[in-house]
Amino acid sequence: MDKEKGRTANGTTKLEPGQHITKHELVATHLLEQGSQGVSALSGLAGLHDLNMRNSISLLRRNHAIRILDELFEHQHSGGGTTRLKRYWLADRAQAHKLVTLINHWRRQ
């Protein structure tokens, strides 16, 4: 973390003591941190305890005009079968910058 500017490694501002992070901030930060590797329902559940990542992704797309790309992939579950899930990632660096700006806006409120 750059202490002089009060920013974290991903460019977002540091949370103030007592300030709480919202579910949408968590998902947005997760998208930034995962980069082109992307996020899925599995990473959302494991890392964020978010049971419905697609709703948060949809909100970022619809309400904040963040371009988030997606693709289906197959995952083999513990029962031996496969299921199809979506992987989401930011379209480009401009979208990442836009998302950092949005997160910083939320944190100033």
C-alpha cells in the first residue's frame, strides 16, 4: 500500500476505521484483483461468501455501465458430474479505471 496517497495496491482508497464495505464493493474489488483471470460463482462463494455473484455483476453492468465480459466454462463437481458456470472479467484497463473510480466514490460517501 502506498501510505502517502492512502491507496491500496489496486488503486482504491483505504477504508477508514469503522467504515464498512458493501457486497458490491467486495465484488468490484474481487474483479480488479483477479484481472484477466476473472471471477466466477465459485470464487465469489469461496472468497466473498457471495451466493449470487451474477446479480452483483449485473448491477455493475446495468447501473454503472461497467463493461464486464463473460464466458461459460465447465466445472467438475465433487459428485463427478459437470456443471456449466460463467467466468466474468473486466473488458479492458479503461473499465478497470472506471471501476476504481466507482469504488472510491462509494468509499467517500
